[in-house]
Amino acid sequence: MPALDNLERIYEQKNLPTDLVEILHAKAKALLPIDEEKSAEVRLRMGGMLESVLGQPERAIDTYREVLQIQPGNLLAIKGLERVYQLTEKWTELLVVLEMHLDVSKTERERADVLMQIAELQESHFFKADLAAARVEQVVEIDPTNEVAYEMLTRCYHRLRQWLDLIGALERHVSATDDRSKRVQLFTQIAETYAEQVEDQEKALDAYLSIVDIEESHVPALEAVAKLYERMDDPANAIEFMTRVAELTVDGTQRGEA
């Protein structure tokens, strides 16, 4: 072992990474029967060099896997595999190692981050909107203010044509944001989904009225409310909202644009 230590110092001082990696490999093998923790540390260093200095991702993968054989759940090895699998576009293997990372996550924030990575992988590379949505639902349980998660949920439920789940995600997104223009956009999606997909005019009306509560001069929402009241055989309210539209427009354009 002293001889290997000496060679390690020499190759490091002379900046000979290829030779240094081979010495680290020999040292890790020699250490394994007597000190598993130290052997794993040496392999982690070797994996890092193969990954970032020598540009040998396949050998880096083998090395990080060896660490996990010695120490299942070693977070540094897991993160190393995540980086290399991402680099080499090994999506199936990346999904497996992200699930491993999820099992050893130490904080709720870390768990949410890993869940989002799994969801993005399921959505973008495996086109599994249902599996992606299930993971994102876990994210918003941890962080109900995560707007990126709600946007992904919206995409997934739209692809799945799960309209009530889509509306539920949009409504939770409304509660998570204080941005007025964003709330208007979300209520518009809710209203359109109720009107066109669920065919629930009363719920669509409620959503459009929520837009008007936020922005009383929002002409498209006022027009939609007027039309819905007309369809619901409520002429008094239909006339009221058509009048408001007329007051806000000049020759079919908003006064501000005239």
C-alpha cells in the first residue's frame, strides 16, 4: 500500500491523470478487503476523474456502480451516475438511479427536486403523462406553492384528457400565485375547460366571473359571461353584461386602443 500511495502522489504532482486513475483503481481493489469505506472513497475520486477529466463516461459508470455495490445508497455515487446517465442520454438507467436517490433523500426539498426530475423524465422521454402526473402530485403535496409543478400537471392532465383533474390543478395553481395576470390566465383555462370539455355552463360562468372580479374591464370575460347568461335564459344579466361590454368598446375596439 505505501508504494501505491507514493505513486499516487507522484502522478498527481506530475498531472498524469490516466496513470493516476490506474493507481487509484489498484488502490481501491487493495483496500476493499480491509476498509470498505476507504475503498469507496477512492473509487468515488476515480469516478470523478473518469467523468470530468478523462471524459470516459462508461468507465465512470462502472466505477460509480462499484461504489454502490460496496455502499448501497451512497449519495455521491448516485449523483455521479445521474450526471453521466444524463450526459450519455441513458434515460432508462437515469430513471432507475433517480428512484434510488428518492429512497435516500434526506429532506423534503431534496425529495421534491428528485420527484420533479423523475416526472420530467417520464413526460419528456417516456411520454408517460400518467406516471409524470403521479410524481408531480407528490411534489405539490410537499410544496403547494410550486408553480412549475402545477404547469406540468396541467400539461399532463390535458394530454390524458382528465378534465376534472386538469381543473383541479388549475384551481390549486390559482391559490399558489398572487400574480393578477396569471390568475386571469388560469381562470380563463378553467372556464374554457368547463365550457368546452365538461359542458358545465354554471361552473364556466363562475370562472369567468372570477376573472371579472380580478379585472372588471376584461372584455373577453364580460362577453363570455353575457353569452352564458343568454344561453341560460337569463336575459336581465345578459343585457347587463352586454351593456358593460358596449361601454368599454368603441366600434368593436377597446377605448384604450381607439
